[in-house]
Amino acid sequence: MRGMGNMQNMMKQMQKMQKKMAEAQEKLGEERIEGTAGGGAVSVVISGHKEVLEVKIDEAVVDPEDIETLQDLIVIATNDALTKADELTSRTMGQFTKGLNIPGLF
């Protein structure tokens, strides 16, 4: 019968961990991550859940003759923000998966 107590204890620990993971995930959504390009001429702010919140473009890089450069800067700034969001997610959620090898969890 001793094994049952251990099993219940383990289930409680898992539930606690799931709750902490859900809280961490929610907190990530409140994070604001900025990606920039062109020395800050273009900046894209996203949430930790990778939703674009705002795009700022310095008027100095708005050249009607050269829309391609502006488009490239927006792509670069967005990718910069996404990379930073991924790093933040790995750091934040990685604490829960240390030592656990659960395929498909992240």
C-alpha cells in the first residue's frame, strides 16, 4: 500500500508544476520584447506569445523611391523580436523541463 501514497504525492507535485508552468506561460504573454533594425530606425514590439503589439518606423527611412529597404528593415526587426521571444521562452519554460526528457513538450 505504500506505493499508493508515493503515486498520489507524485501526482500532487505534477499538478503543482503544471500550475507554475501555466502561470509562467501567462506571464510570458505580458512581456514586451523589442526587435530593431537599421540602428533602431525600425522597431517591432511583440508579446511573449509572439503577437505583434507595435511597429515604429523613423521617418528618415521612409523613402518612396526605396520601399524594399523599409520592407527588409521591418522583416529584420520582426525576426529580431521573435528570436528574443524564443530565447525568453526557453529561459522561462526551461526551468520546468530541466532533467525531464518529454518529447513534444516544447
